[in-house]
Amino acid sequence: MLSRLLPYIFVLTLFSSFRGTECGNLLYYKGTLGNSQKIQMNFELLENNKLKGSYIIEKTGDIYVLNGNMNSSTQIITLEVFNHYNEKVATIEAHYIVNSQQEMQDIAGVWMAYEDELILPLKLVKLAEYIA
């Protein structure tokens, strides 16, 4: 039962944790890390092209924190990934697609482990956007 509720608990936690932060849009994605590891990711667009957010691995419930930036001219996102001990575990470099209204849509890139040479593909589909 808990495994069915986990994605909903995650979303509710995310929306409540972003109240009162700097103005910006909250984006919600679902996709894969590696060939089959399902994840849910969110991040908030902050001033000066900064990003912050988190992602959850659906199977295990592990949550990771994201901090980074985006380059709107190249449409590249660079994020540092931290575990629950606040240790850097990986970096994400990805390209995002924009629609005709210049809104961020799907994301594709790589997840690169910090301490070894593990590199995994990352593919995300945009599910929702909360406009602050």
C-alpha cells in the first residue's frame, strides 16, 4: 500500500517544501535513469538561472537533492546531486527542449557518478508546471 502512495506523498512533500522560497516555477518530471530505473524529478527555477530540486527513485524510495543552473542560450542544465548525508554523489548534464512559447519541456542527458566512472542515460518527460 505504501509503495502505491509514495509518489503522491513525494509530490505533496515537494509542493509544501517550496512554499515561501524565491519566486519561480516548479517543474515536475517522470522518466528513467539508466535503462530502466524509474524516477520522479522536480526542480524550481530561481533567479539568475539557478535551479534547485530533488528526485526520487521509485523502486527504493531514495531521495536525492539537486542544485545547479541552466543556460537558456544553449538549453543545457547542469546539476549537482547530493544524498541524504549531503554528500555529492553525481552530476547531471542534460539538454532541455523548449516549445513555441519558450517553456521548458522534456529533458535528456547523462547522470555521472562523482567518485567512479559510472555514466547513466537520463530521460525525463514533463508532467506538470506550477507557476508561482
